[in-house]
Amino acid sequence: MTDNNSGNGQSRRTFLKTAAVAGAALTAEALAPAVYAAGSDTIKVGLVGCGGRGTDACNNVLHAAKGVKIVAVGDVFSNHVKGSRSRLIDLAGDDEVKKLGNGVDLPEDRCYTGLDAYKKVINNPEVNYVILATPPGFRPLHIEEAVTAGKNLFTEKPVGTDGPGIPRCWRPTTPRSRRGCTSRPARSAATRAATSRR
Ligand SMILES: NC(=O)c1ccc[n+]([C@@H]2O[C@H](COP(=O)([O-])OP(=O)(O)OC[C@H]3O[C@@H](n4cnc5c(N)ncnc54)[C@H](O)[C@@H]3O)[C@@H](O)[C@H]2O)c1
């Protein structure tokens, strides 16, 4: 495993381990270059899809390493946003989360509702790490947005549900987007080539 961030190698390992348990399609290469915003040691998480899995994934990262803050959430339904926000604020009071110095900073103007909520979360300048946890039909669109924005990514599986959608998950759109992101299918050149031909 590569440790590009001085002084934080151990906690990153812990973070990755927990992320893998949670089903993340994540590698060290994905996490290394740009998890931390320039000048900041904090992983600032934006959640897209405030259901059970998304809220639990935030809980996982809050317990995984030092320097994690949940800073934005988005969902198509306002009651899902409300429920997740309130659960996350409760989680910030957890002893272990406090011991790690982690937290939840979710003012209402960083809680987004609607079909374009994903754009607002992903492109929020506060966010440097995105969790995608909607139903998978939306995933290619959301992965593409996150990759284009140069954000680091934890994506729930599956990453797509159809032939046209799946290649969008690994087709980089700009040289910048090649940095800091990967997805599970990209591990297999044979699978990637076969799907791209379809
Ligand atoms: N639940 C699990 O154990 C589990 C395990 C493995 C993978 N997953 C993956 O995680 C996904 C979510 O699981 P869940 O149990 O949290 O489902 P869920 O239905 O509880 O949550 C999905 C949330 O996404 C929101 N949503 C739907 N479309 C959206 C959009 N376009 N933009 C923003 N928000 C949108 C929904 O309103 C809902 O709040 C699953 O579809 C699956 O791909 C879940």
C-alpha cells in the first residue's frame, strides 16, 4: 500500500480497511493523491443517497480514522435528507467519534434535495470525498460527475445496471479525473475491454 501522506499512514490503513468492509470499490491508489484538500488534513465527506447504506457508510468513515467530517448530504426526498442528517448529528455525539476528533458539520444549506442534489453535493467546494449510495441505476451519472469534479470516491456496488452505463464509470473525461479515482471493474482489463466492445 502506498503511503503518500506523511504522518498519517496508519490511520489511512485503518480507514481503507473499514471502507473495504463496507463494500467500497476503493484502492490505495484511489485514495492517495487527493483525499486531503490542499492545506487540510481533513477528509470532508459528501453523501449522495441518504438511505440506510449511505448513512451507515458515513458512520463507518466516522469510526475509521482521525480527521473525518461529514459536510454535505443529498437525496431526492427531503424526509430522507432530514432523517439522515439527524442520525448523523446523533452519531457525532458517539464517544468513539469524539475520541477520534471526527464530526458532522451539516448546516441546512449543505443538505440538498431533488434530482440535482448529487451535483450540489459533489461540486460543493467543501467536499473532497464523495460517498455514492443511491440505487445503482443512477450510479454511472453520479460516478461521472464525481470523476469529472476530481473528487475521491467511495461507491456502493453495483456500479451500474446496463451496458451503456457501466463503461461511463471508468472512462476518464479529463487527465485530471485520472487522478485519485478508480472503480472495481477497472481492476480487470479483460472485463473492461469486453464491456467496452458491447
Ligand atoms: N443495503 C445494503 O446492505 C447494500 C449492500 C450492498 C450494496 N448496496 C447498494 O446501496 C444502495 C442503497 O442501498 P440502501 O439500502 O441504502 O437503499 P435505500 O433505498 O435505503 O437508500 C437509497 C437512497 O437513495 C435515494 N435516491 C434514489 N435516487 C436518487 C438520486 N437520483 N439522487 C439522490 N438520491 C437518490 C433514495 O431516496 C434513498 O434515500 C443499493 O441500491 C445497492 O446498490 C446496499
